[in-house]
Amino acid sequence: MLILLALSLGIDAFAVAVSCGISVPNFRKRFILWLAFYFGLFQAGMTMVGAIPGDRFGDLFGEVGRIVAFLLLAIIGGQMVWSALRKKEREEAPRDLTHRRMLLLAVAVSIDALAAGVSLGLQHANILLASGIIGGVAFALSILGGLFGERVGPSFHRRAGLVGGLVLIALGVRSLLG
């Protein structure tokens, strides 16, 4: 059950890592490791944070969390789409994936882990074990997603920013709808 929860939470991290690998020019292996680190850390951390209040604030976190995840993903995805649409034939120097952007993405994909932590807290689960598994799975899926995105990215270079941005917006809408 815990592994299935970790996999379902890690799918967003995988999708965002694929999106970054496809759409970020100059995407390098070190970006994959940083993404995986941030995503794993935030998935584990948000699970722990969510477990603290338990059932007292569970409903509030669930609703607010969906809105925050949507806003973060929509803003970052919108920026990527805007950049892709305004590019001319001659591109400017490629923008790297900054640590600030990776942190924002990590927060956005980890909002669901906050809600999961609340649920785990209600069940009096072993939060350290659960957080470790959830963070570890997010880390592994992020590496797989980044490697996949890096591999297919060059073949989609022209429209990659548009596709990557739309994927992030879609993930945000999905989190908003629950």
C-alpha cells in the first residue's frame, strides 16, 4: 500500500522531470541529479509536515494545496509556453534550469505529499518510514524521467518548450481538480 502511494505521488515528479529534460536547452546530467534531490527531499519533507497536524487541518490543506500546486505549475508552465512562442529562428543563449526554478517545481509536485502526510498521520503510520519511501521513490522516478526527457529532448528541440510548458500546466490543472 505504501509503495503504491509513493508511486502515485512520484508520477508527477517523473512527468515534470521528463518535461524539463525535453524543454530545457542544455539540459545536463547534473540537472537530473539536482531535480531528483529536490523532488525526493520535498516529497519526503512535505509528507512529514503533513503528518503533524493530522486530522485537525486535513481538509484545509487538501483544498489550499491543490490551488498552490496549480498556481506554481501554471506559472512555470506558462513561462515556458511564452518563451517557446516568442522564440525567433535565432535563439538567444539557452536558459539553464536554475535552482530557484527547481525549488519551485519541487514545491509544486510535492503538495500532494502534504495531503498524503495528513492522511498517514490520521492512520498513525510510521511517518519516518513512509517519508523515506515516498522521497526515495520520487528521487528514483525523477532520475528516470530526466534521463528519458534528456534522450528525447534533442529530437523535439523546436517545440519542446511549448510541449514542456503545456505538460506542466496540465499537471497543475489535474492537481486543481483533485
